[in-house]
Amino acid sequence: MGSIAAIISLFSACLSVWGIKRNIDANLRAKARIEWIQEVRKQTATVYKSYRELRSAYLQKSGRAIAYTKYQTDLRLLKLYFADNDDNISGESNKAVILKNSKNNKSKNKYLINVIDGLQEVKSRLNENDILAATGDFSQYYVELDELMEYISIYLKIEWDKAKKGK
């Protein structure tokens, strides 16, 4: 009878240790995910600010090279948060549908990188006569930035929900 109690006690202790380890692992994953979410939010805000500074530099016709370099650097840093590990993208070709999907983040990294790449082409759209700067027609870029911010917001909401569940 004593050996059965000892076995049950040992089994209980093992289950307890396993449960504690599982909780610690879940907490570490959640903490890392939350830190990642915060860093992505900060970098997204930095990109938006850099773009505003770039626009201002073009309108004021001073400090353009510095503002452009900062904007490009900030976009590249944001891009690093979204590893392109989606080798196969499903048959869905409408990137807006995929990026606005609020259920999961499957296949989103590749599309987020494409959106960021599009924003990096801002200088190629500015011609030497600064037509865009002269007319102040930067509104299209704000639309694209707003879309990126919306997509990232959806992405981070899903990641936040995963963090709450300890995944």
C-alpha cells in the first residue's frame, strides 16, 4: 500500500513540475511576443515620423538627403521585424484581403514586406523638378502609410491575442 502511495506521490510531483515548466515557458513566450509587439509599434511610428520629415524637407528644399536616408533606414528596420518565411503563398492573390484577415497572420509577412518595399520607392517617384514637392501632392504616400499602419495594427492584434494565451 505504501509503495502505491509513493508512486502516486511521485507521479503528482512530476505532473506539478511539468505544469510549472509549461507555465514558465508560456510566460517567456508571451513576454517575448509582447516586447516584439511594442518594438514594432515604435518602429511603425518612427517610419511615419520620418516620412513627415521627408515631406517637410522636400517642401522646404533643405535637408533632403538626410531626411531621405533616415526614412529609408527606418523602413528597412521595420522590414526586419517581418521575416519572409512564407515560401508558398496560397492561391489568394489579393494582398489587401490577406492583410486585413483578422483571424491569423498566415502569409502576411511577404505581403507586408511588399508594402514596405513600395514605400521605399518614394524617391523614384520624385522627379528632379520636385513636382510632387511643389504641389504638395504627397497625399498618396500618406494613404499608403495609413494602409501599412492598418495592416500592422491587425497583425499586432492577432499577435497580442496569441501572447494573452501564452503562445
